[in-house]
Amino acid sequence: MFGAFEWMVAGRYLRARRAEGFISVIAGFSLFGIALGVATLIVVLSVMNGFRDELLGRILGINGHLIVQSVSGPVREFDDLAIRIRGVDGVISAIPIIDGQVMATANGTATGALVRGIRMTDLAGMTLVSDSIRGTPLADIDSDSDVVIGRALARRLELRVGDSLTLISPEGTATPFGTVPRARAYRVAATFEIGMFEYDSSFIFMPFQSAQIYFRMADGAGAIEVRIEDPDAIDAARAAILPLSGPMRLTDWQQVNSHYFTALQVERNVMFLILTLIILVAAFNIISSLIMLVKDKGRDIAILRTMGATRGMVMRIFFIAGASIGVIGTFLGFVLGTLFASNIETIRQCLEGLTGTDLFAAEIYFLSQLPAKVDPGEVAMVVLMGLGLSLLATIYPSWRAARLDPVEALRYE
């Protein structure tokens, strides 16, 4: 489709001489703009993907995919219900739990916390938590006065393994003088850190029987926490579990965490639209640089036409010149974006070391590390978009060059 002569002439036009240096500068900025736009899009989309996956992994690593609760009061005969739910296809586990809000106090400091009563054998099956345990092994925690707390919570309350922690429940005991909050001291048997600040700073795991006593659920559980093989197939699992649960309320992870993932999706779409404008601006720069090149090479085009070059040849020459800028810029952006996204956590740590600032505060972004996940499909989409816009930008200037009248171009030469 493109002859050797056309490639040679296009290459000569791209290697501008001193008198045409300004046109070469514009072409260079166009190439840099496309590379920057493609690289930025790849990095941003990768960080968004990584953030969503890490957030989803942390949330579902400590919470179930589906929560089965009684419409009123605790769940009775919870072990029998859990056994029936485990028999459903696709269900990995069904764990009875008890959740309750408390105030945790130690060393003169108080903070809100969420207590989760769970059997230690079930907690050991949650690898996200059990793999980060420091202190007493979960298998050895059998005392009614032992708890496992998040490491960030332990730092806030200045606690170490073996120290005493007091939990105060707002649901107190009614007396003639009013309601007296229930308070009990527990020993910190171990700490955990899953890498999500919101949970590391507020979660307390307590043996299930201890939670039944503390929250006054001697013969019941707060809920059944269900985990399935495919979290995205939650609707099918809900439909299969609903007939087994009877008059129960089922809440899935999408309903509980919809505010997180809806906000992420909106931000992702807006960032994609904004950053696409960078590539669009660079494409307009290609148009302007090619139009100036056509204007400057008017005499050369006229001479080529008189020597027998067809309009198609002239059009292909300038198409090659403009497309080369877009293809090279897109390729550079692909390489830079992929390398940057693959090493973004290392780059972040280097920048923090150089500037002495915290660029990714865990208290704000929920995660302790900057995640990134390069999606080949999205990278291909960005590369194709960069190539498409670049090629479209060359059509009009190339057409103008092909339509140039040799007589008019040479009349005043």
C-alpha cells in the first residue's frame, strides 16, 4: 500500500532542516503529548483497578459475601441453619457471628470499636486475618477473657499482647438509677493487620461464646456469614439460600458496600474522560503541524506532481509523516505507562523518601499500599484509541496536500 519512495520522502519531511525547525518542534510536542496521554491513562486505569480489587479483597476477606439475619432478635438454631446453607452449590462456608458496637478504653484513651464474636477455628480459616496474627496462635485462644484486636487499634490505645483492654457496651443494665453501661476487661491475646486501616483500627475479634455472654445472646447468633466461590454470582446464591433461611433478611456485599464501588466507578469514568482530552489535544497538534508542513512544502508538492506523482502518492506521504508521530508516541506511552504502573509502589516509596511527605495516607485511602493492576484489555483499548485519534488527525492535512494545484503553487516561484 505504501511504496518505498513515499516512505523516503515522508522520512525526509520528518527530519526537518534548520529553516523548518519550528515545525519539527510542534511535531515533537505532539508526539510527547500523545505519549503522555496514553501513559497517564494506563497508569490511572491500572491504579483504579488495583484499588478496587484491593478494597474488594480486604472487605470480603474480613466480611462475608452474604449476611443472613433474623428479622427480629437473634438467629435461633444457627448451627442447623449454617449446615443447610453449606449444602448449597457454590457456598464455601457459613459461619455464625455476633457483631456489636462498643467503646474500647485503655491507658486513658477511648475509641469506638466493632466487636465480632466468632469461633477461633472459623477465624483461622480467614487467611487474610490468620496469616497476619502476632501473639498467641488462634488455636491456643480458648479463654473467655481473650480478644484479638487490630494492630492500628493497639497502637492507638498503646496496647501490647498481654495487656488489658476494657470494653464498654452502650446496651447496659437497667437500674433504679438509670441504665448502667456494661463494662468488662479482656486480655489482648494477639493482634492482626490486614492492610486496610478502617478495619485494623476498629475491629476486635472475640471467642463466640464470650460474645454470647457479653451481648446477652446465650442461645443465639447475630447473623450467619456466608462466603461463596464467585462473589459476582451473588444473585444466584441469594436465590438458592432464601428458601432455606425462612423468614430471614439477606444482605449481600454489593448492598453493604455500594457507596464505595459506586464512587470508584464514577471517579474512574470521569478520570478516563478528562485524560482522553490529553490525547485529543495532541491529535489537534498533529493536525496543526501537518498543515504547516503542507504549507511549507507547497513547492515540493508541485514539483512531485509535475514529475508524475499522483494525488494518492502525495496523500500517502503526508499520511505516513503524521501517522509516524502518532504511532511512535502511542508506543512510547504504552511502554512508559506499563512500566510506571507495574512499579508504582516502589516509585511512591522513593518519592516519599525524597520529599519526606506521606503521599498515600492510609487513614484517607483505607489501604496501606498504593495498588495497581494492569488490565491487558484496557491497555489495548487505550493504545487503539491513541492510534485511532492519531490516524484520524492525519486525514485532513493529507487530503489538503493531495488537492494542491501545482500551477498555483509554482506561479510565483
